[in-house]
Amino acid sequence: MSRDARWKALLELLVERGRLDVEEAAGELAVSAATIRRDFDQLAEQQMLVRTRGGAVVHGVSYELPLRYKTARHAPQKQRIAAAVAELVAPGEAVGLTGGTTTTEVARALAVRADLASGSPALTVVTNALNIANELAVRPQFKIVLTGGVARAQSYELVGPLADGVLGQITLDVAVLGVVAFDAGHGAAAHDEAEAATNRLLCERAARVVVAADSSKLGRRAFARICAATAVDTLVTDAAADPAEVRRFEEAGLRVVVV
């Protein structure tokens, strides 16, 4: 296993469990304890974790794993969600995409739709996510609008007044929102307040809002609110979603698509 793959795996385990000891991590990844100690030390130098005696812990309960370290967690679910979200978009529409792993999959699903292979343009895609714009820019049938703003290293999203200035001048048919948490009572949320504010404006500019979220995000809360659940038209999630959570969203007036 390469160092990069090992680091990704270690950080994901750490986010899921909150704490890891050296021997536990070595067993999980089938490497030596000495290797894990070096990895923990180097990740601590990058402020990706806090080193403890015999192991490591995350920085806090609201820890945000940078996008570049995310691997294929819930990948099959996210790909099914993305395919279902892509089908909600009609040719010729203006689509807003926030950043995140699931919305990146939505962009890829849109890119391979046969009925969007041509047009003038087949779609207009507005995004504040650098990685999404980079992937779609090679599709000549798509008109790509990238907001300005200051890039967040964690999510590759552009945020701040420069992004807001562009978003304030446009109108969208649909906004596809990626979230770290979505609760029927507390709404959609992100870790970072600047990211939440930019995503909120993207939603406000759209005729309809779709939240693309795997079941692990549902019923959770995070620091910065993006919008109320009632501002969302459709939630697309996976079959592992708690039926009680699904009912709460439906009772709030959302259409819930389970894939």
C-alpha cells in the first residue's frame, strides 16, 4: 500500500472512530507499527491529527476531512445517488453544483448522459468547485461558469464576496447541493460558515433545490447552516436511509427519492 493510500485510510478511520491506537491501525492496514508511528507523526506535522501516547485523535467533534484525502467511502451509494440526480436535470437547463464528493459524481453522471452529448449548450453548469469545473471544462457541449472567490483547500470550493458577486447576477433552474449534514428540523449544513453562505446563495438563485446526500448524512447536524429543509424540493439518498428519517423529510414537504 502506498503512503498516500495509507494516509487516506488512516484519516478515514480516524474520522469514523475519533481515536486510533498504533497497534489497531497497523492491524487494520496490515503494515508494521513502526510505519503507523511514522505516518501519525507526519500527519500531525501537517495538523491533520493530534498525536497521543500510543496513537492519535481527531482535532475535534466537527473535524472536516479534506477532499484530497477522501477515498471511495460510500462510493456505490454516491454513484447511484448521482445517477438519479442527473436524471432530474433536463437538457438546456442551468444547473448549479456545490462542491463535495457526491456532487462531483453528479457532474460525472451528467457528462456521460447520451442526450447531453450535443447542444448549444446542452447544459449550463454554474459551480464554485474547482475540481468540478476542471472535469467538465473539456465537455464542449457544456457551458461552464465558475464563480470567483477564495479557494478552500479542504473542499476546492470558492467562497466569499467574489463568489457572491457572480451568484447574485444569475438565475438557475436547479441547484444540486452537497452537504455534510441534513436534518429535517435543522436543515442542511456544512462545516465552514463561508462555504455555507456561498452554497446558500446558490440555492436562493435556483427555481428548485436538490440535496444529494448518502444516508450517513441524514439526521445529523453541523456547525454552519446552509438552508432550512423546507427550502429543499427533493432529497436523493440511498436505501440504507432510516425510514423514520425519510418520513420526517416527507412530512416537511420534501420529495424523497431512495436509490
